[in-house]
Amino acid sequence: MFNLPFIDSFLLRAFRYRTRGFLRMEEAPGTVPPAPREGQGYLYLHVPFCEVLCPFCSFHRVQHHHGQAQRYFRSLREEIRLYHRAGYRFSGAYFGGGTPTTEPGELVETIALVRELFGVREVSVETNPKDLRPEILVPLRAAGVTRLSVGVQSFDDQLLKEMDRFKKYGSSEEIQAHLRAAAGMFPTLNIDLIFNQPHQSLASLERDLDIIRSLGANQVSFYPLMTSPTVARRMAGAMGLPDPRRLREFFTTIGARLQPDFTPTSAWCFTRNGQGSDEYIADADYYVGAGSGAFSFIDGALYTTTFSLETYAQRIAQGLTGITTRHRLSSGDLMRYSLLMRMFGLRLDRAWVLRRHGPRFFRRLWGELRTMEWLGAARRDPGGWQLTERGRYWLMLMMSAFFESVNDYRDAMRAHIREEQGESDTLCVPASSPAGVSK
């Protein structure tokens, strides 16, 4: 019989030790990195504007101002052209934030450019319940959006009030009505929810799960509440802090309660009737992050763009990208990064590994793979390794730790641009999700 709390703690410590060098960034030129010669790429576009800045949002976001946002979108479209001229090709595009729908007209124009230049098959856009209106949704669908992701966070009115979302985005009943009206407009309607909120009870979580099953959405992403040091300090006084001891019970309840209507397609994403996922960091061989505060993974290197909107606009005007830092992963770290991301998508395919890394991958990570099998986290079959239900929980913990490391980096970068962000103490929750590191 395994001592699961001990294993949870041990695996997290081992993971942090093994991956401690992932984000050791150094200064980088702003030129476009050479386009990979093979593999499938994905384009992430960061739109940092929010109507209200949220104290426990760890993403890069700034106060929305119409004129500034218009200038930003013009720079963003120029950066997109830079990558096209450099020979990049993408299968899909993801607009995250922030709240991309704060400027629906600019967003539609940018989607049109991406589709024209790259012929992408998939376009995903994040939004919030307030923007589920025909005047926004109809143009987005006409522009080719195939996945709409709505930041709901909870259907509990009391929690919505605690998060200062009740007045801004409506009651649970109103949000449900908006979601039902939007259902069917897009091939994929995703709902983002957060579990392990400070005052969330198991009964409240179960009600959220029952509501999800009754709605027309065909995808749900259930994220654990992830913080950073700055965010945790803000939350401590306003709402309290999440209790990590409840994570396993909440996570197990989510998986059990969503079945059989929804099946897992990543460590924290579930789709109705197995209709697919949108976790590009798990599926794509590389991804490019355009815009301010975006992350890229290209040919074994991680890149970040400037978090300053002023600097971003200046660099684009000079014919540069927004990239300011990079870190080239060692061969061992690159293999561990591949293992983490592929297992996050529930499966490590042997043929993919051999194409990407060759047989040395299995020699180098023999210990990690054998440990996963021994703990019952993954099952080996002729085609590779399949993550088990037990393994999904541990991958959720590991991905949470990875994204919290990213949040720490964001904290450090945002510390230099407080005035530019328009920081406030207003309490709310972001509409955006951690679908990818590129937030």
C-alpha cells in the first residue's frame, strides 16, 4: 500500500530538482529565431488587456485603455508578419490574455490576418461571461473561431461574490443562461473552472460539476488554483489561501462526477464524447508566443517577450520581435520537458520519441519511466506509455508546480512595470486560463 501523501511530496520535490533550470533566462537578440525545418507548430498570441486587474491573476495583464489597445494590436499584427516572412507555418492559433475580447474589432482583424498568412485550421479565443453577446460572438464565429473558452471559475454565487465576479459577470443563473445561448455556435465551447479555492466546499464543487453536465458545453478545463508569491500575499488578506491537503479529494471528485459524459484529454481538461483537446503545449512540436509577456518553445529553447508594452511597441517598430530572453535546454532537460508535456496530454508515444530524440531518450530517462510504471502512474503498451488515473493526479501536481515557476518569473518581470500595468487592489478572477505556458 503506497503512502500517497508522502509520494505526492517526494515527486514534487524530485520534479522541482530535475527541472530547476528550465527558466534560467539570459538576454536574447530580438531577431526571429530560425523556423524549424520539421514538426507541427502552433501560434500563441497574448492580449494582456483587462477591464479590471485581478489580485490573484498570475498572468501578464494591464488595465485596458482603448487607444493603447489599438496600438498594441497593430504591433501584434506586424510581429505576426515577421514570423510569416521568416518561414514559420502553424496548424492553429490561440488568443489568450488578459481578455482578448476587450477589443472585438481588433481581434477579428487579427484573426483574419493569421488565417490569411498561415491558413490555420484551429482558432481558439478566450473570453468571459460578460462578452457572451451576439454582437461579439457572431463576428468571431464568422472570422473562423473554432474554440471559445469562457472563464467562469465557479457557479457558486457566494464564491462569485467573494471573487467580486457576481456584479461584473452576473449570477450563476445568468452565466448559465449565457452559456446555453452560446452552445452550438462554435465547434468547441470550453468552460474554465478553478478548484481548491480558499472557501470552496466539496458540496459546492459537486454542484458545479452537476451544472457542467447539464450545459451544452462540450469541454471543461478544471484548474487547481495556482499562485505566485505576489498573488499569495494579495489573496491572504482578501480571501485566504487554498489548502493543498484538499487537492486529491477535489481532483478525484472531478474525474468521477464528470463521467461518463466527459472523458479526460489532458491532466485537467475533459471533453464530452472525447471530441478532442486544445492543449497545444502537449500536442505541438514547437510553439511561438507573439505579443507582450508571451513564451515560446522553438528547437529546444524557451523564449520570453518583453512585459513592457512600451518596449514591445518600440521593438516591433524597429523590425524586431518582442523576444528579450531565452534559455536553451540541455539535452537532459529537453527530454524531461518532452516527457512532462507529452504525459500532460496523457500519452507518451514511442514513435514520436524516436523521431524527436532517438533511442537515447529511453536510456537517459529509464529511471523516470520505470518509476512511473512502478507507482502505477503509467502503463506501458506496444506503442508507448499511457497515463493512468493515478498518474493524472501527479501530472496535475507537476504541471501546477511548473506553471507556478512561470508565475514566479512573471512576478519578477512585472515588478519593473508596475506603473505601466495600472495595478489596483480590486478583487476578481481572470477570464483566461493556463492552457499553456505562453500566457
